[in-house]
Amino acid sequence: MKSKYSRGETVSFDVNGETLIGDVFIIDFRDADEGEFYGLGGAGYTYDIMVNSKDALYKHIPENIVTKVEK
């Protein structure tokens, strides 16, 4: 199983009703136990995404809420 997005790719995701845009910094694969523990629905990919407008790295963003931003 390959991740949907690559390092450096620009993506968007929603946090507390706000859409944030950033670049994929780290790609992680979580196993089923870890995914269930964090309420993420089992195994799959998460991303650490650098959002420059907030000067922040958002960690463990589940793949199912990430969308590619077309440039």
C-alpha cells in the first residue's frame, strides 16, 4: 500500500472549521492498533504537514482528510 501524497506536495486539510494549506513534511504509516487507539479507524497513512502561514507543523493528519492542492 502506497501513500496517496508525497513529501513536498502541497495539500489542504480542515482543523476546527478552518482550511489550512501546507506541504507534506513527513509520511507515517500507523498500524491497526495505533489507529484504533487514536480513533483513526485502523491502519493507514498520516502526514506531518508544514503550514507556513501559521509557522507550524501539524502532526499525524489522517490521509482521509487531506486533499491535494492544484497549483
